[in-house]
Amino acid sequence: MPPEAAADRLRPNVSRRLRHALEGRATGRVAQLEDGWPQIGSAVGLPADKRAELESDHALSEYDFVAHRPGVWASVVILITDPQGRVLLVAPSYTGRLLMPGGGVDADTGETPRQAAAREWKEELGIPAAVGTLLATDWVSHPDIPRICYVYDGGILDSDALKQIRLPHPELLAWHLVSPDKLGHCPVPGRFASRLHTCLALRGSGRGAVELVNGRLPE
């Protein structure tokens, strides 16, 4: 049954436990509860406006401050093309969409975004990594956990290099070369297509990395 319906049918303390556990799962944090109520230092149960008020008043300890700060997911993608300018996209098994190669940054192990890009390159394509310059950072809005994506230039792969690609089955099902003007006919999310077009234009421009918001240059 829907979570709200389940919560309405449970004892009050169990209902609170369920609601806050779901909130914690949605934000990727641990809910520290007592009899179903969040305790100070828990990453859930404190509204954003109240958290901001306590921070401005310096009313939180160092540990509570860290626990209550909003969580952000960091990820990387790599822009790779062939000599004809077609973009390399992969087809993950867990979604019906095409994506640029990449993945999450393992920040809890001390991994940096550039290191994550090199790791994901090797894991997803099975060939030596050649991570180039940073093209953009893209802030992706999300109701639960915002994401920041680092877009790196993977350069141009010739036909010999492309033939050596070995996908990690079953995670990735296939790879494709797609002309930029055909992206609208592919299962590529709109903001990702916008991000891709912007980063293609940045290649070789000498402009340096830009800041994107949901795949677009901020107005």
C-alpha cells in the first residue's frame, strides 16, 4: 500500500518511524530516532528554514551542523566523439535512455571527480582512459538530493580505439555513435541533450569550464 496509507494504520511511534525512515532513504542519510522522533544531530526531521535559522544563530554544534547540511550527489560524465563528430553514448540496462559514459564519485573513499572519470572510463569502456579538460559543471535540481555533474572532455576516438571497447555486461547493453543533430530522435533526457550540445560547443573554444544549471547556461 502507499506509504501514507501504511503510516495511518500503524501505531503512532511505528508510524513516525516509517515516515522518518522513508525521509532518510529519500535523502540518502540515516535517520537517528528515539521512539520514532528524530534526535538532534539526525539528518532528517529538521525543516530547511529551521536549519537555516539555527545555523545563522550558531546554535548547532560542529557535529550537528555537519549532520543537518543538505546532501549533494557528485557524478561525472565523459564527452567522447569519433572523427566524424558523432557522440559516444552507452545504453545502461537499468534505464531505457542513452547516456554519456560516467557514474558517481566515490567521495567517501577520497576519490576526486577526475579520478572517478578515469575509473568509470576503464570500467565502462574497457580501454585506457584519456580524461581531458573539464568542460562544465552542471547543477541538477532534484526534490530529494540535488546532483552536481562534472563533464570532462574525452577527446576523439578513431575506429581502431572504438573496436577495442568492451562493455561491462550486464550493466551496459550497447554503445552507439550518435550525430548531435539526431539527439532529438534518441532516448536522451532533455537536460542531458542540452548539456551535451553546450559542451560540444565549448571544445577547443579556449573559454574554459562553464557553469550549467539543469543542462543549460544560467540566464
